[in-house]
Amino acid sequence: MTKKFFLSLLVFGLIVSSGYVFTGEVAHAQGASMYAPGQQYNFMFRFRGADRQIRTQAEFQLLLRDLIAFVLELQNEARMGTSEVEVSTLSAMNVTNDFATLHGEVTDFNDSDYATVWFEYGPSNNVLSTKTSVQQLDDSDDGDFTRNISGLEEDTKYYFRAVARDDNNRNDYGSILNFITEDDNLDDEPAVTTLNATNITDDSALLRGSVDMNDFRNGRVFFVYGEDEDLVAEIEDEFNTYEDVDEDGDDLQKVLVDSDVDTSDSYEEQISALTDDTRHYFNLCVSFLDEDNDDVISCGSVRSFTTDS
């Protein structure tokens, strides 16, 4: 065996025995030397909160790199509390769907002439795997510092902490805080679906449809129907509220089926006094206040049926 392999096993054994990295047992293992070309083996374990499977020499070498980085991180953490500088993590600012400004403060330089500061962040409070660029603050500075991060996932919780290193390369860590990015799909308008009419007779029919309010509330749901297709089709363009809709005899009628819907629901309404052997048009609509607090109407697709003779 090579010195490289012995060193690999030493690092591997030290990390495993430390109890910091591996939780769970090896599911299956094959093979001897990790550096034998073409050697087939399969290790399955958990490394820093994520499942890792090692099947090739390249994957094992990548693991060793991560393990060495982890050892260095442990060394830094062992120095926690001995650093001259003291740092605090402050609340994130300017959070959008994919962006945030991380905020920290060096609260005391003590005997250190300067502090090198940055942030660590990630998807959980024990996986702060991403590091921002660093900044150096002199002991004459006010200690406040920020870093912008972008490319974040929408509607996702992120954890972060401020880190400061004194002039003797000893680290201090702020508390771990979190923030949630905005949902990029906020202000989705209500989804209105008009379904085919059923139970059609010579003077009646059952109108059907559904409404999903999405990000809006307090919708007023109503059917419109009549013998004039254009009047039925122009409801959302011509009117802003249910009360605004002007009925026009057999050409246009309206009927309220829900005065306050906040989520989603299905609707049926039996209408009567229709003219026999006649084509009728209908639609389901909802009136609500939009993101600008204006009254608007949203409708589904116009459908039609013909009454029996």
C-alpha cells in the first residue's frame, strides 16, 4: 500500500472516531484498496447531514478533500471563544424571492488591530456550506458590515451566521439566524373554470364551475347567462363588480352563488325560465380586490348549451 493510502485511512479513521461526521452504519462495503484502478466498492453513510455514496476512486478522493476541509473547520471551531474580536449576527435585510443582505457587527476588537469578516449560510443550521467574500475592518471602524447574496431559491428558509477572525487567525462566530425568501408566485390571480351545463330541459339547466382564489381573498362568485354571446363574453372587460353587471332580459342574467370565498370551491346553480329550443351562453365569474386594491372581475371560458324543444 502507498503512503497516500495510509494517510487516507488515517484521516478517514480519525474523522469517523471523532463522532462528528458519520451517523448511521455502512450499508455495504466491497473491495480492498481505495486507490486500485477499476476497483468496485460501495460505501453508504451520512456526512454532515446528507447521504453520501462512494462507488469510485474519484468519489473517494472527493470525500477526502471534504474531510480535510472539515478537520480544518473543526480546528477553527476549537478556537471559538479565544478570539480577540467579538462578532454578532444581525437580522437579514432586503429579502426578496432570490436575494438577501446579510448583516453583522464586530462588537469589540479588544487587542486585535483588525478583523476579517464574512458570513456562512446554508439550508439548515448545521449545514452552513456557503461562504461569502471576506472584508477587513480596522479597529477604528464602527464594526458594522453587510454582504449581498443572490441566486437563492424562492419561498425557502436559509440559515446564516457572521464570522470574524482576529489578527492571530482565531475565529469568533455569531449566533445562527434565518430568513425566508419571498414566494415568486404571490399575487396569482384567481383561477376560474366554467364547466359544461348538465340536466338540460326545454326551460332549465344546471350551470357548473369552480374558483380558486390563489393569493386573493373575499371573492364574490356568480354565474352570468343569456342568449347574447357577446354580452356574456364581455363581463370582465365591461364591469368591475357583481353589482355593476347590468341585466338585459333574456340576453343577459346574473346569479350570485358565493358572497365571500377565500380559498377554492365548486359551484352549481339550477337556472330556469329559459326559452325552449334556443342556444344559451354562460360563464362563471368572481369579483375581488386586486393587488392595487381595485375592484376587478375574472371569468372563465364562455360555454353554451341548447334547450330542448
